[in-house]
Amino acid sequence: MARVHTIGKTIITVYANDHLPPHFHIVHPDFEALIVIEDFSVYAGDLKGPAGRSAIEWARANVAEIKAEWNRVNPRYPVK
């Protein structure tokens, strides 16, 4: 697991050797969601409340960092 960022109790992470589509995880004590890097759609799980919105806002503003981490830990499935 590669932690990309933490906002309060919310962790944004990318797992090594993960499955397609390229995605990142938003983990919070009250929810967990897998978010597709390409379009920020929810692939699995659920986003809730202000914590979920804040995590998505951060991810949109820092998508290059998320892509770089995905490419580092999942080199078989690079994203541009």
C-alpha cells in the first residue's frame, strides 16, 4: 500500500499490483471507496459526507501525484 495523502481520518492510497481499471482508494472509518483515476467515478464502495467530498476535491487537484504513484506501484498498467 502506498499512502498518497491523509486528510484528517481519511486516507488516499494506491495498492501495489492492483487490478484494472487504474484506481485509488479512499479509506475512512465510516466508508471506503475505489475511485477510477480517469474520470473520478466510484468503481466500488461508497463516499459519504464532507470527508468524501474533501477527498475527491484533493484528488482532482492532485491527480498527477495519484497517477505517478499508480505508475510506480503498478508498472504493468501505466496511466498517462
